[in-house]
Amino acid sequence: MGMRSDIAILHEDGLCRCPWCGTEPLYVAYHDTEWGVPERDSRALFEKLLLDGFQAGLSWITILRKRDNFRRAFDGFDPDIIARYDQERVEALMQDAGIVRNRAKIEAAVTSAQAYLNLREKGIAFADVMWDAVDGAPLVNRPLRISDVPAETDRSRALSRRLKGYGFKFVGPTIVYAAMQACGLVDDHLADCLCAQAR
């Protein structure tokens, strides 16, 4: 179980899971209860998109361990508050050891919050922008192996372009695809995974 695998792995509880979650309880719980579950709340989608931006270049478990710190530091990922962060606030975040201290990513979060508010002012819900990328319904893929799961797709590239057009930052097609997976726009649980069997 400690080895990297390309296929679903059997855990000590007798259940098969996607291999990327390993056996760490926090990661297993995230895999079992969140990843791939459709999320349609705009603010929750915004949080996950920002966190996937912070994850770029890092492992997701790193972000998962810091998620509560991120929520504290970023005012619950409330775009109305984040959009008003000034340089002093950015500097304070750069001193916060509980989060990923990357200036470009922090400033991108502020810019993306402003883009979120601009959308809302136009009467466009952020959730609609995200879900329009999959025509409103989850894409269920059921790959057999992790190596069958793409890092990006035509749909994530299209959504990335759309988000950038609206002014969002740190929303490249790979980050966007990770967010699509996390938020259940795409369900990439392996065919033998317990989550695939349950849905």
C-alpha cells in the first residue's frame, strides 16, 4: 500500500480507492467525501479554484493540510472581502506561515475576487460560468488507470480562456481541470474505486 500505483488500491478497510490519496486519513477522507462530488455553490467553487491555484507546483495534500489556515487568512474566501485587500494586507499574508506564501498567487487571489464581483455585477453567477463548461452536468469518465486521466482537456482549456477573459488569474488549463475534478464537474474516480461504485 505504500507503493505508488497506477490502479485503484485496496485499503485496510477492504475498500478500493484511487491511488493518489494514499493512506493518510485526511487525504482518504477528502477522496471519499469531497473529490468529484458536484459543487454548485458559487462561493465554494471560488474557494476551490483559488486553492487549486495555490497548489500549482505543490502537492494537494500540502494545501489540504493548510486549508483551515487558508480559510482563516482569506476571510472564509469571501470575494467581497478579498477584493478589497490592499498592499498592506498582501504583506501581512506574506508573513503568514500557515499558508503558501507566494506573492503572485496571493495577488492573483485578490484580482480573481475582483473578477468574481464584476461577474456578479453583470448578473452572471460564478457557478454558471463553471458549470457551463460541462453543459451543466458532470462528465463521468471512469478511467481504469491514473495514467488514463489527463492533466487538461479541451473543456478545461476553453474554461481557462473564459475565466482569463473575465479577469481571473492563475487559471491555466491544468489548474482549471484540477478544480473541475475537485468540484465534480468531472468525475475521474477510477472504475474500481469505491466512489465510482457508489455513484
